[in-house]
Amino acid sequence: MSRRTRQPGAMLMFEHRTEPLLPWREFVKRLLKSAALGFVMVTVCLAIGILGYHVLGRLAWLDAMVNASMILGGMGPVDPIATTSGKVFESVYALFSGVAFITSIGVFLAPAVHRLLHALHLEVDAE
């Protein structure tokens, strides 16, 4: 099995297909880091939504959280927004949330998908 040499300064997040599969313990660590990053991404996006709905939409904190959660989860708004700035925020936040949520799912699933694809492309030495 040939090993590809990495150039200094080149940052590869996952191992190359010619490298062996990552040991299970290391894979679980990678998956947990990825899940933590996805959770942080969703939490930051939710905080942006809560703050925006509270300040620009003039909703109470709990109502702002419900609206932001529903938009982020793809369900849609719950409370009507009366202010123009709130409506503009709601529109931008809805577009942002769609991309952010899908991205966070991608970040979470990337290690598992990579491991599956890597396993399918492993070269087995014939002895």
C-alpha cells in the first residue's frame, strides 16, 4: 500500500484513501468533535435568531426563542411580526437558517460518510 506524503503546511482534515482506516476509538473522538462543532453552530444561529426577534421583532424572550427555533428547524414562524425591521430580519434569518442548519448536519455527518467511503475504497493486500 503506497503512502502519500503530505506537504508541510497542508492541512487535511481526514486521512487519504491510501491510508488505513482510523481506529474505532479515534473515529469516535472525531465524531464527537464534529457533533460538538455542529451543536455550537446551531446554538450560535439560534442565539442570533433569538436576539434578532427580541430586538427587531419586539417579541418577548420566550416568543423570540420559539420563533427562532421554528425557523431554524424549518417549520416557519409562529408569531406575526409587526415592525418593518423585524420583517426584514425574519426574511434574512429564514434564508440564513436554511443554509446554516444544512451545513451543521453536513459537519455532523462528514466523519461517518468519510469513513464509509474510505472503507469502500480500501486496498487490501493479497497475501
